[in-house]
Amino acid sequence: MVTEERSREAQSVVDLVTGWAAERGDVRGVVVVGSWARGAARMDSDLDLVVLTDNPRYADADLWTGLLGGQVTRLAEWGPPLKEIRVRRPSGFEVEMGVVPVSWAHTEPVDAGTRRVIGDGHRVVHDPAGLLAALSAACAS
């Protein structure tokens, strides 16, 4: 069971990151993935967001701690494309930012890892060029 306060915090983070992305032409998309996207979050669930960009500076941990508040609890790379920055906010809520190149969303063919992430539940929150909508459709077929 997720409290109303945690739900509000999760939505606040999504809104914050979406607003940030909308101000940057080199951020091509943002998608919520995992348990929060599929409506199965628990109190110990982290919020997983994937940022689609070819700008490597957005994988800088200081950017995300500055935007989200809190401290970095993990930096990791998953496969060649995804750079993970996990931030624990002052409330204890953890946000996992995954920064990926635009090629992560290519649909011909869809990468197996990308298909798994999208297929596990996703909600597109910023998609100015429709790249994530096309990826979503490709993963559904």
C-alpha cells in the first residue's frame, strides 16, 4: 500500500523532471517505467525514469541531486547505453534516473533489453517528437 503522501511525491518528481525536460531541446523523451508506471508500486518501490538524450552531461549525478534533492546512492551502467543515477531524497524516497541515447528508442529492430523495460510497464510523460510513442507501439506488436 502506498500512502497518499508518497503518491504525491512521486507525481511531483515526475512533474519536475518533465518540466525540466520540456525546457531542453536535446532531451527527446522521458518515460516512467517499472512499478510506478504499471500501478503496482509499494512503499519501498523506487521511481524509475528514463531520459532519452544524446547529451552526455545529463548523466552527471550532480545535475540530478541538484534537481531532485538528496544524495546519490548508486551509479551504474547497464549495457552500453543506460547510465543509472539513483538518488535518495530527504524523505527516503528513491528515484532512479536512467539516461540513455536516442538510439535506445529505435524500433527497427527494438533492442531486447529496451523491449523488456518497456514491456514491464511504462508511461510516456515527455515525447515531443513521438519517439517514445513509436517505441511503445512497436513493443505492443
